[in-house]
Amino acid sequence: RNYKVTYAIDYLDPSPTIKFFNDFNDMQEWIDEEAKRRIDHTVQHSPYFVTKNDLKDIEETEYSLIKIEEL
């Protein structure tokens, strides 16, 4: 199976990152690494202290920006 992953910066992103994968595990690994990278960036650049609840909200938002399609 082939997979297409569309990962936006935000809900109105006109040019999201689009990646294609032949392997589910490779796709999952890339998603996990990219989400972690983006979450870490958000936390590190936050002008406020990030609580556990804030972090959970950030993670939920990040993962909601990912769309996976089977081709």
C-alpha cells in the first residue's frame, strides 16, 4: 500500500508538507518525528510556562493537522 501524508502548519496552511510512503511503519516514524520536532519547537519558543495540560493541547492540535490517505 501507498500512503499520502499531508501535514499543515495550521488550519489555513495554503501549502502543507506532503509526503508519500510505501511502508506504513516508515510513515508512522516520520509522523512521530515531525510531530515531536514541531511540538518541541512550540514549547521552546513559548513566552509562557507550558504546563502538562498545555502540552497535551499542543500535541492534540499538532496531530489534528495531519491527514493520511491510502492510495
